[in-house]
Amino acid sequence: MAGLLEFLSPEWLQALEGALNELGAQPDDTEPIAVGQIVTDVPFAEGELRYTVLLADDTARVAVGSLEGADVVLVTGYADAVALATGERTAGSVLAAGGMKLSGDVARLVGAVTLVERAAGATRSLLARTRYR
């Protein structure tokens, strides 16, 4: 299918940043949050892929290759990352099964659940244009 982006490819991560920037201004009581992710066993990467998503004010930024400044870091394998992205599994079920590890300020992530949910909503059109291995 034409126009599909490979999940977690550089082009996909750039499109993720664009989709998140369409969120617009955050509510006044929303604190910025930086969520780092390490995805292991990525089919097209050597070993693992690291990136951080910063959601702040009315901008979003995706820093590939870096976890610097991340408030919380999530570690998953590629298969679990796909299951989360497609909605096949929830973060809670992956965490309970041992497929996700969290480090850093987990309470801050829990406190930012509304912002994270808004971000997930902003990525729906991207996920519809995504190819998974």
C-alpha cells in the first residue's frame, strides 16, 4: 500500500513529531513531560532504538537516539511496542506480563495521563498509515 511508513523508522518518528505538534496548546495546568523509550529487537535497527518525546506548551519534539532529559523511560521489545501502538494490548497488560520496564519519575507519567491520552489521539491518523513487521 503506497504511503505507508515503517513503524519507528526515521520517517515515522518525524511524522510522529508532526502529528503531536497538531495537538496545539496544552491546558494551563499541564506540566511539560519528556517520555523516553527504548525499543529492543527492532528489525531494521542494530539492537535497539532510543528516542524521547517532549510534550511542552504548544510544541512537541522527538529526539532520536537520546534519552537526555526524559522524566520517565519505558523499555519494551519491538513486538510489545507494535501491540501497544495497534491497540492489541494495553500498557497495563504489557507491564503486568513483564514486557515493559519503567524507570524515572513514574508518578509524573501518571500525573500526565490526560496529556498522554491527547497525544495518543493525535497519532491515530499516523497509525493508520503505518506498516508493522
